[in-house]
Amino acid sequence: MTEKKVSTNKVLTWLSIILGIFLVIAVIAVMQAPKEIIVEKEIIKEVIVEVEVPAPVVPIVPVVPTEVVEESTIYEKIGYLIDELFLSVGLTEETYSDREINLFDGEVEFAGDDYDAEETLILKDIKLMANENDYEGNVYMTLLEGAVEYKLVFENDLNTSLIDEDDTLEFEFLGMNYEISNWDDTEVTLTKGSEEKLLVGETITIDGKEVSLFAIDESGEKASITVGDEEKVFVEGQTKTVNDLEIKVDTIFDSETASYVRLVVGEEVETTIETTDEYEEDSAWNYVITANTIGIILVEEHSEVDLDGDEEFQAFAKGEVFYLPNEYLGIVFNGMLETDTEEYNLELDEKSSVEYVRVDGNFESGLEDYDRVYVRTDNQSIYNRDLEFIHASEIELANTDSKLITNATGLFFEDFNVNYALDTTNVGTGDEEYLTDFGIKVMNPEDSVEDQEFNIFVPEEKLEGSISLI
């Protein structure tokens, strides 16, 4: 009986414990539930407050981003960029049109019909050069004869042989107004010059000369025009030279409300030209004319550098512009792409009666770095400072795409090579800095050969430059 009572008490005790645990859990749950609801309400309240009280409206001011041009970028980014130009390599022939630059592509009218016409620019044989006379280690843009050709091309359906004084062909050529009154295959008769509208009593300045419409007679068929102190009378369609300025009167208009003339003015307004004629006197350009094209081509080479400025057709330094006539289009030399270089110094050395060429600079071979190597002249092998063997014929130049390569004739750094006596190179013996086509700068070859010591700079990669069409 006693045992039974004890057992019952144990059960009750455990039930009390379990019930107590459940009560504690329930109390905790009840206490926590309202707190969560309050937090949620507080959060919701904060959101509502933010919506109901909006932040002050701040005007948005457009910000134009400032482009940061690093030293390793091409110098200029104007016009149409032609890049990846390497030293001494001529530009491959390419034709440019309105798809690349601001050239005409549209229609011209002739005899009541419209015909397609297009301006094009053809470039070739433009070279970036160094080491010519007076270049002084700088790179210049050079243009060979025939390197630039500009032309206006008419569609083949335009029969130019039908052009005459009654049915002329008008168009713009190099920004000037041209009117063709005869087209005979490779020869044309044209009127060219600037078009001007001149009121009675008005004065304009052309080529430094004052041009005035003095009067229109009572019939309205004659106009009196003065150029400076000289005066001449014109009828409509007439061309005369006044004070060395050629004037063609296209239109005479006279009414109670307005009186004016329309002129074409120039040094030579009406002329006959044929292919190969000079564009202008002492010009660098000649005309190129076919049955359906009229253009000009460069006939003077631009490759000299004259520091005194006496050379008329000079090469172009970085930032300089080669212009077509009337500055209609330009070709600007942007310069060379800047790149990091590694410096190397070469000189003769002897150790334990063995001849070496010591080369100071940064090198890499496998996982090892070196700041000096020795090239043994009798077997062309390469050694470290301690004369421990590295390689039989080559080692990488650190931080570049290049190697120092050795063979029986000498040491080679890309396109610069020198013999083991350090008295003969492939860059001559000039007294100015020499820049190889790869871009290796050799300091004063003349002194280097004489002293049998060389100081060179090797670019990270092959140098390239660019030009822009503007």
C-alpha cells in the first residue's frame, strides 16, 4: 500500500512539472506575441510617416562627366579616328564617305532631273616616320605623292556631254560653288567662286578688296559695280575683271521694294580646266577629271622637316593638321600611343679572362627575376650576376612583350641589334636619338659606338600612332 502511494506521488510530481513547463511556455508566448505586433505597428507607422511627409524636392542638375584621359590613350579623339598605325608602314588604301566624315551624299539637278552624287576621300601611303633629316628623334606624319585624293562622283545616268550654257550643272566642290557649262570627258568649262547678294549701296570685302553695288540703271538691265577705285558696268550673265578680281553677274533684280545683284566673285571666275591641270597656281594639287567625276589629287610629297620654315611642303608633327584646299577637310596627326618602357644599359666586361657583354636592366626567366645579366661572347649564353647559367640564347625583358636574343652575330632587342664588340649596330651612327620601327629608343648612336656603351629604352609593346579626319 505504501509503495503504491509513493508511485502515485511520483506520477503526480512529474505531471506537475510537465504542466508547469507548458504554463511557462504559454506565458512566454503570450508575452512575446503582443511585443511582435507592437513592433510591426511601429514599423508600419514609421513607413506611413515617411510617405506622408516627403523629403524636400531637390532640383536635379545634369552633370557632364569629365573624361579622364590616361597617358596610355591616343592623344586626340576628334573627328574620325584611324589608329593602329605603325612606324614606316604606309596606310593601306581606303575610301571614306559621309558614313565616316562630313561629306556630301545626295542629289544634283540637271535639265529638270535629279541625279545621285557623292563626295569621297581616298587615302593611302600616309606614313608615320622617324629618324629622317632634322627629325631629332621625333615622329612625323608624312604624305607621299598621290596619298590624298578628293572627288565628287556623279551617277552614270547623268550624261555630262549634254551640259551646255543653256543647261548647266551646278554643285559644291570643296565648299565652293561650281557651275559647269561644258563637260568634254576630261575637260570642263566652269564658273567658280563665292556667291554673294549685294544691295544697292552695300559694300562687302572679298580677298581684301571692297566690292560695292554702286547703282542699277532705270531699265533694270545694267549694274554698276566698283572694286576699290575701279568701276565697271555689267549686264546679266556677264563676266569682267575689276581691279584684279573676276566678277560674274548672275542676276540683276530691280523693283520698287528691293534692288540687288547676285554675283560670283573670285580671282578667276570662269575657266576651262582639264585633268592634270593645277588646282591653283603653285598648288600641291592637280585636277583629276573623268566623264562622271571631278576631283583633285595631292602631287607634292610632304616629308621634309625644315626648322627654318623654308620648306613649303613639310611633314607634320604631333597636333599639326594637313588641310585640303579651303580647309574643307583636315588630317590631324594625333601622335604616338604612350607606353611604359624598360631601360637597358650595355657595356663590355671581363671576368676571369672571359669576355662578356654586361646588360643592366630588368629580366625574367621562369620564376626568377634579374636586374643584370652577362652574355658570354664566345658561346652567346646568358648568365646571372654570379655567372650561373640561365639560358643558351634568350631571356625575357621584364614588363614587356620582348626578349633579348643572342646568336653568333650579336645581341637582338626586337629590331635593334648590336655586335659583341658594341661598335657596330643596325641604326647607324647619327648623333640624335634613334627610334626603331618597333619603338626602341637608342640614345645617341654615334657616342654609343665610340664609347662601346649603349643606353636603350624598350617599350612595353610595339609603338602605334593614329590620325583623325576632321
